[in-house]
Amino acid sequence: QVQLVESGGGLVQAGGSLRLSCAASGNIFSIDVMGWYRQAPGKQRELVASIASTGNTMYADSVKGRFTISRDNAKNTVYLQMNSLKPEDTAVYSCNAWIATTRRSYWGQGTQVTVSS
């Protein structure tokens, strides 16, 4: 089992920045990939960024150059630094942990990010 707790969402003006945090606990050593997803009202959930246990990262085209995913292994925490935020970044952001051997996916409770124009 893996437990994920997100924090750091809020309201920010366009052009501003926010940093989201995802603290993991439980069977963290089995996690292969950590990712941030978002879902805006009326839209499908989409992958924003991910970081593998190898350190490899990937980003959605819409956030490349503006968002950075990173991790602090000592704190068992993954971060999503979001810069140059746009109103279209408004969504509920959720943290995900994927364990390949069991094909289990774990989710946090989500945190709201609202970008005003």
C-alpha cells in the first residue's frame, strides 16, 4: 500500500507560480513512477509530468518549459514547480504512484489550482 498526500494548491494570478508537494508513505521503495495529473471541469484527466525511479522525467507539451517535476528521496516527496501559470492550467491536480510489478496505481486526494486572468 502507498499513501499520497498533496499540498500547495491555491489561487494565483496568471504569470505567477505555485509549487505542489506530494508526500508518499507506505511501500515507497516499490514505486516505479510518480506523476502529477490534472483534471479541469468538463475535461478528461491528463498526465502533466512524471518522474521515474531512474530519474527520467517527461512532460505534457502544454507545460514544457514552465513546469518542473522533482523529488526529494530523503523526504519521500515529489514536487511540481509551476511557473508562468495560465488560466488554462486551472484544474484539480492529483499525485499518482505506479508500481509496475503489481500494476497498482495509487492516488492522492487532489489539490485545487486556480489561475485567474
